[in-house]
Amino acid sequence: MFPAKLFGALIGLGVCVIATHTPAMAAATSYPLTLQNCGVALTFNKAPQRVVALGQNTAEILLLLGLDHRMVGTAFWPTKVLPELEEANSKVKLLSVEQPSLESILAQNPDFIAAQLPILLGPDSKVVKREDLDRLGIPGYLSLGICATKLDTKDAYGSRATLWNMEYVYQEIDELSQIFDVADRGQELIARFKAREVALRERVGTNSPDLSYLFWFSSPSPADDAYLGGKNGASGFIAHLLGGHNAIDTATEWPRVSWEGIIASNPDIIVVAAVDRNRWDLDNAETKIEFLKNDPAVSQLEAVKRGHIVVMQGAAMNPTIRTIYGAEEVADKLKELGLIK
């Protein structure tokens, strides 16, 4: 069962914890444990004691599994930690809200590094590559949803041939819980996220309008192209979950699209990300909305004129546990607008 600290965190998720629905107790991990991770075999002779989590999703999964005492550093946070995890997260050293240096990671003497994105652990990463970790004898785990992307674009994120879904996250939770020998916690956490996904599908139902959604993450400036969520990423999953579709028809994970292209897509709903990192002025959701309403051309979009603009936490546009939070957030606002039940 969950420790009291984690049980309280799950109550904070808005999830009802009912004993009769608790999954059967998962078996303890038998070491050595070998897992295939994006084509690489990882072997663990025992549960890691000092993990560095690179990426918000990785960190939040470990925190939800009650592993803050094993976490010696985190980095790369586009938005603030989940409120119910603030206390546990405050005990963990923050290396950087952006990409950390390899030196800062190794200074924590980690015996395991888990990463959310290829820019944090990958062949072209400026932070750390697998071969770097191999030389040091440190296992490096990459979020499974990344394994399904193809690096065929001009950026590090690539493209995705099929629509992402939460099964990647559930497998990641399962594998991380096995690595740390807390598989029972992992299964309970998966069950609760699955329940939320089912509840949202039932809430939206089969009669929701097929609305087109544009997901705007950020832009360096109003004059620059916008970074949008691609059709097969987490943003496309949210649109699909709500009965609609992504207005941007490209398999690129994070396409950069001109405002002329955005106007041509004519979305029914514009979802703007709230990003807390403050790299650019347009990370701020209110700044985005101000631009949408005041730009001479963009303000003529029907979605803008009708006030069909909703704010969602930026982390939800990454394929993560936050994607369910984001879908719920958008659904609530669409209900307020009278667009869904």
C-alpha cells in the first residue's frame, strides 16, 4: 500500500481511493532486473539510491511514487510542480529549471539518471549522451513515449507517425516502480490515472462536437513563428480525448508555424500554454491572449472573436502524466463556454 505521504498526494489529485478497487499487490522486484529502454538493455543489480531526474514528468512520477528520499537532483521544469507534491519536491535539489550541465549532474554522485526528453538524454543532447553514462557505469533511462518518435526533422524532437496515448506513461510508471522495487505503488498509481482517463471519456461522451484545436506552447516573439503541439503528440491526444482533432495536420512533434499558417488553419478553439520558466515574454499565457486579441490579423480569427481561448498548463502539451490534467482543464473551460456538456 501507499505510505501516508503519497496517499495524501493522491487525494490531492482529486482521485477517490477505494480499497475494493485497489489492484492486487505487485510482486517485489527480483534483481538483477533487465529492461529494454529505447533499444538499449538496462540492468539493475539493486534499487538505485541516488537518482537525478531530468525533466518535469520524470521528477513528478518519482515523487508520486514516494521516492523523494532517493532523488538527489532535478532539472528542466517548464511549469511549477504539482501543488500536492510541493512539500516532497522542496527536499530535492533543483539543478536548473532549464537544461543543466553535465558537471552539475555528476556533482550529485548519481547511480541512476532518468530523463524525459532526448534533448536531456539522447544522441544529440548537449546535456548527456548514453555513451557518456556507459563510460561512467550509470544507467540512463529515457521516457518510453520518445521511443516512438522518428528523428527526421530539423530539431531534436522529431515526428510521430501515430497518435500518442497514455499507455506509454503507464508503462513508464510501471518500469520505474520496478527499478526502485515499489511495484505495488506503481500499479496503484496507474490504476488511478486510468480511472481519470475513463471518467473524462465518459464525461465527454460520444456526442461532443468535432472541434478543431490549436495548441500554442510559446514563441520567441510576436514576429516569430509559433511553437505548436503537433497532431500526433500529447496535444493531439487531448483533442481526440475531447472528441475533436488538432487543427495542425503535421506529424512533427513540435512544429513551428507562421501566423499566416495559423490563420489558414482557422481553429475552433485556441489553447494557450501557461509556461512558468520565463524564457520568453510569450511563455506567459496572458501575454499570449493579449497578442491574440490585439494583433490586426490574428484578432480576426473566429475563435478569438468568439472568446474561444482557453489556458492550459504548458507541461500538459508534453506527453506526460500532466496530459490528463490538461485534458481535464480544457474540458472544464469548454463546459463554461457551453461547447461541451
